Amino acid sequence: MGKKINKRDFLKCSALASGACFLGLNKLQAATHFINGKEELWKWSKLSRYFIETPRGSKCLICPNECTLKENEVGDCRSRVNYQGKIYSIGYGNPCSLHVDPIEKKPLYHFLPESKSFSLAVAGCNLACLNCQNWQISQVSPKDTRNYDLMPNDVYKQAAHYNCKSIAYTYSEPIAFYEYFLDSSKIARANGIKNVMVSAGYINEKPLREVAQYVDAANIDLKSFDDEIYARLNAGGLEPVLNTLKILKDEGVWLEITNLIVPEWTDDLNMIQKMCKWLYQNGFENNPLHFSRFTPLYKLTHLPSTPVSVLNEARNIALNEGLKYVYIGNVPGSNAQNTYCPSCNEIVIERKGYRITQNNIVNNTCKKCNSAIAGVW
């Protein structure tokens, strides 16, 4: 079975000094079926907080997929199972990936810059993106990965031990391990550590509003601004994600948005302009927008990387539509990774990759002109 993480195991990771640490352990024992010979639940199971029993099976209410599962059936996210008429998460306390990251990697550029974030992931995802960069863990079950036995009360302790100001639920999809995400966030909040949600935002309103009470910052991946593209590229839909953005803003969560520009899929500049107009008209002009460069991965290896010229055009469109903080990601050396004051256009934060080389924000304002810079500084 998985074993508890300890300091010696953590320190064995040679990459820790550079700000990223992967901790691999042996796989959990035989896990081809949810029920063993004694009909006991898997150790890392937790009763789902959102489901109803129907004549056709138990219906999960965490996300818009709303999978209806018969006995022993597994949901689209591969992390929820019907056991004796009730739905259980099988991703509770068994993360497959643990890292200490710079907060800028999430990416969060306006939230506690230069701080460290204790980042964790559990296998599974409620979407099926053709371009997923973490498909090895997102498109499998928690029973298929090498995991740690790390319960919520231990998560914040590890974050505190490594002087992390936040815990990031990331890499796969925190919605798929919702109960673990929620309980860990509650304990972290009670112990003075902030919580970061890095997500595609494909979640129903009620569970989102509950967990938002304990989330301090989020980066939501707005994958396109077209419902058909969402269905064909991601197996999702646009409207639930737009609702997520509105709800997080309404709940007072600091929000940044990522839009990955995929050639032949999401590189239509008219669609990008439509997206930026919507963001401005719905009050997101102060929320950073990150245009991210696509790298050929998973099922889209035949496509080229996003031309830098397209990323620059998208950024100009966003700025012209009134968005104040627009960035370009995955393009080393780009000036569009810096934060500029919307009033005087001076650099207030200069970045080289994930490293900050100058910070000219004083008391939440631009050092030169005293204009407010939106964020959590």
C-alpha cells in the first residue's frame, strides 16, 4: 500500500532546490475492482457530497457531466464509483504528484509574487482534452498511478514545513477529487495557509460555492469561446465555465484566466475578440488574462506550436478591448510576461521565467504614479 510521506523521502528529490519536486512511490496494491473479496471500500474512498439516487442509478452532481452510475460503474472522471447505491470518490488522500512550485507557475502573477506553493494532484479529470499536457495522470484512475497516503491534516503540515504560503490543487483537475480538495482547504485555511484552485472550471454551482469559501485564488482555463469547440476538443461546454468565472468573482476569490491558443482549434482572432469583449463587459477587466502557447502533445502532436505572432495579436486584441493585465505564457524572453501599470505603462513587475527581477509595487500601487495595481500583494 502507499506509505506516508516523510521528511527523508521529500528531501530525496534533487529538484527541490529549483522549486519543483516530484515524489514517486510504489503503486498501491491490486486495484482492478472497486470492491474486494470482502466487499470493503478502498482505503482512499470518501462518500461524495453531491449525488442523488435515481431509478436508473446514482447521479453525480459535482459537475455538468452529471454521470448516472449503476452498481460498480465508474464516472467519466474515473475517480467516482457507485458502491451499494451511493457514489464515492476514490481519490481521497492519495495524491499522485507533489511539488513545491513558484506561485508564478500556476500561473498566478498577481497573487503573493515570489512565494512558494505546495502543489498536489490526484489522478482523474472530468474533461478529456485532446491537447492535455498531463494526460498520464488526468486521463487515468487514482488506482492506476503511484500515490502517497497523504490525508488532509498532513497536507497543510507539509506546506508549512516547506515555508509555502499556499497549497495549489492542480496538474490534473481538483473538481475530480472534490472532497479531498475541500477538506484540505478547510484545514489549511484554519491554519493560516492559503488555497489555490487551478482548474478548467467545469463544475456545478452548489459545490463551487461551497469550496469557494476556502479558496483564496484561482486560475481558470477558459479553453475557447465556442460551445462546439468545447465539445469536440475538450468534451465539455462553455456556459458552465463562464458561470464559474462569475461565481468565483462573486465569492471574492482572486481570479486569473488562462486561454491556450491551439492552432486550427482556438486561434480564431474573431472568437478571441468575442471572448475579451465578454470578459470586459462582465467586469473582469482587472483580472489577468494569460494567453498560453500550445506545444504539440497527447492527441494533437501533428499540430505546430502556436506562432508567437498570433499570441501577440491576441494580446493586442485583449488590451484594445479594455483588459488591463494581459500576458503571454510559454514564450521565454517575451516582454509580455511583465506586469505594466495600466496608468503610466511602466513595468511594475519584471519577470524572467518564474523569477522576478524587479518589483515596483508599493502598498498595492505603482511606485511611479501611485495608481492601484489589482491583485493580492
